[in-house]
Amino acid sequence: MSGRPRLTVFGTGYLGTAHAACLASLGFEVLGVDVDAARASALQAGTLPFYEPGLEPLLRAGLHGGRLSFTTSYPDAAEFGNVHFICVGTPQRPGSGGADLSQFEACFAGLAPLLRRPCLVVGKSTVPPGTVAAYGQRLPAIAPAGPGAELAWNPEFLREGHAVGDTLRPDRIVAGVRSARAEATLRAVYAEPLAAGIPFLVTDPATAEMVKVAANAFLATKISFINAMAELCEMTGADVLSLAGALGHDRRIGASGMRPGLGFGGGCLPKDIRALAARAAELGAGEALEFLHDIDAINQRRRTRVVDLAREAAGGRLESRRVGVLGVAFKPGSDDIRDSPALEVAARIQALGARVAVFDPAAMDRAKHVHPDLEYAGSVLGAARDADVLLVLTEWPEFAAADPEVLAKTVARQVVVDARHALDADAWRACGWDYRAPGRPGSAPPARTAGIRLHQAALHEAAAGFLAAAV
Ligand code: UDX
């Protein structure tokens, strides 16, 4: 292929849209492809169908500059591109932990028979180990271009809320390739980030595919590790925030990605660790990844713990209590509510008989759609009005910036559960709030505290005995 490759991007979710718009901003001609006609035409009109800071201006610039467009036509895409990125979703299969590869399969099966000239198909979707090998064999057998059509793997590590930065300036670019031609093509696509010094790691496609799932498993493990420590902190009166800070100073551990709280959710980490564990079991390596079930279980327990904390904070029952909820998105900077710990906690509290009023800066419409039963307030103050307990479930900066003195005048009772450790505990306590947060002193469940008291009493008794013996 001579000159700059022309690119197609199949699947226009968070990953595909960010990839298409960012590559167009680097000067490539890019065609985005989606089977959802409404989505393709919204994007063609410059409207982003989801919230992602900084992405819409890039989308519009690409459209106006004539470098970016969207279609539903596979034949047009096959005709247009020399490099075809596959960015379709790989959700969890209903009723099992495994990955549902039907979108990937449909995309591949639709595109491959249309590839008549030499080209590179590049997988970016997150898939369980072993997927690439199977498709890599099928591609030259199905494509009219034969061995001229090659499959490479180039996993994507972008975080929602940081999609543009993570796409244009990733920590690393991983190129899983079988030939020098494929490597040269990916180097041409990423010439600009590479010139800026972003590490380019060349490996085989099977390893590239593993890098993504292993990275997500590690990130999930790190979060569940500190949340498991939070459980222990509640038993001993230790402070998980100070603990995480102290651990993070060890450069081998590092502080980032280790914020304790309500745990992980979203469209990636939960389903990716389940898919990895399921595939490992299929491959006969289930025992090696058995720990991922614990990582998942620790993570699920966070949601139960926060519901319990809310109940304790509400005086032992949630029935007929008014609960104000700040945040329903799975994390700040996103309107994504897929497997959102925040939305699940809000819904569970409502199911326990509370009247729940929620506010989120971005995810209200999506949450309303799934949970029309919750009350939706127009602001932080609206959600807090007459609340018996206020819960912070997503750490949006505007919640951290809320004035505890102003909120104190709005609520019925000044009790706050800060499930994401987003607030300045001292400032809130100074304004008279009963501040509680998982894994922090003052939030231990009564039964456990009683257990500690008994334990402490036993220690005192032993110490007294020791002193008596010494004298
Ligand atoms: C994740 C990976 O980070 C990314 O590399 C991959 O491509 C897709 O999955 P994302 O789901 O967008 O990205 O969000 P991330 O920022 O990793 O957060 C995931 C979840 O973990 C969120 O619910 C977040 O609130 C939670 N989290 C994150 C913590 O509880 N503690 C942390 O320290 C970090």
C-alpha cells in the first residue's frame, strides 16, 4: 500500500467513535461503520450518542474537514479502506460469564468476503484468549484477497471519560502482527504518537490479545485488593484511605488505580474478568484464574456494604426514609450506567422501601430509562432536599465541591455516606454532619465493633495477667 492508508472503523461505541475521530484529527481519511442506522446518521450529523468530554469537537472537526464520515454499508467500507479496525462490542453472554462474540463474528463474516485487495484487518475489541488465532486462520480463507488480507491485533486501553487523551496519547501501543507489512502499516497509522515517544510494543497477535485482558484483570484485582483491605480496616478501626496512600508510596505498588470505595463497574472490567475466567476454564487453566471469582465477589460485596451503611446511617431501617443519591454513572466523566455500582445501590435502597431521589450531571436520561421508579432531581440540592441520609455514589467533582453548610439546611438529617471517599470528611464534620465512609473509622458495623471490643477486652485481660506475672 502506498501513501497514507485509508481507514475504516467498525463499531461506533465509545471505543470506535473515539478511534475514528482521533485518527481523523491526525489527518487520515476515516469511514466509521455501524449496523445501527440511527447511530450512524446521528454521528454523520455531528451528534455524539453518549457523553465523552472533548470528543464531540473532534467529531465535528473531522466531519467538517471532510476526513470523517459514517455509513452502514459494508461494501462501501471494504471498497474505501486499506486498514479496517474492528471495534464492536463484546458484552457478557446472558446467563454465563463468557463473552458474547456475536457482534464480532457478524462484523468479520460481513466484511471478510468483501476484501478483494490487500489490506489489514485490525482487531481492537476486547476478546478472550484464543479468539485471534481462530479468526486469523479464517480471514485468508474467506477473503477474495486471500493471504493479502491479514489480521493483526491492536488492543485499546482507553478509559471512558478520557477517551480522547487515551487514544491520542496512550501509555503504550501494542501491535500484535504476523508480518513486517502489518507492522509497517500500524507504524504508519500511529506515526504521530510514535514520533511523540509513545512506546510501540511489537508482539504476536495472541500475546497482544492477552495484554488487554491481563491488564483489565490486574486493574480489577488492584481495586478489589484495596477494597478487601477496607473490609479488614472496618474490623480494626484502621483507615483505608491512609492505608492506600501509604501503600501507594511504594513504587512497586503505585497509588493510581487503587482508590477504595464502591468498587468497579462499567462495560469493561466486570465482564472482562468473567470472560477471562470462563475462557481459562474452557482452556483447562481454570484453577490459575480461580482468584478472579474472589475479585468479582469482593467487588459485589462493596455494593451490599454501602446499602448496609445507608441502612445504619438511616437509623437501622430504610423503609419510608428519604435518601438523596448523588451519582448514578459508573464513574465520573461518563454517562455510562452499564453495571453501575451507584445505580444498583440506589435501586436496591429503593427496593428496601426508601424514597430515593437521585442526581447525576450526565447519566440521568440513561438511568431514567432503566429505572423510571427512582425520583430524578434537577440538582445536588434537589436530591438532598429533606433527605434522612445523603449518599455520594459517583465521585463527580461537583459533588466534592458542594458546600456542606448549604446542604445542611436542605436535608432532614445531616448524615452522609461517602461511598467514593469524594468529600472532605473534616470539613463536613465541622459543619455538623455525621460523616461515614466504607473502610474509614466511624463506619464500622455494630456487630463487628462489638467483636473488636471483645477482642480488645481479651487483650487487656491477657496484658493484665502478663503484668501480674512479671511483678
Ligand atoms: C477500563 C480500563 O481502565 C481501560 O484500560 C479499559 O480499556 C476499559 O476498562 P473504564 O471502564 O473506562 O476503563 O474505567 P476505569 O477508569 O478503569 O474504572 C473502572 C471502574 O473501576 C469504575 O467503576 C471506577 O469507579 C472503578 N475504580 C477505578 C475504582 O473503584 N477504583 C480505582 O482506583 C479506579
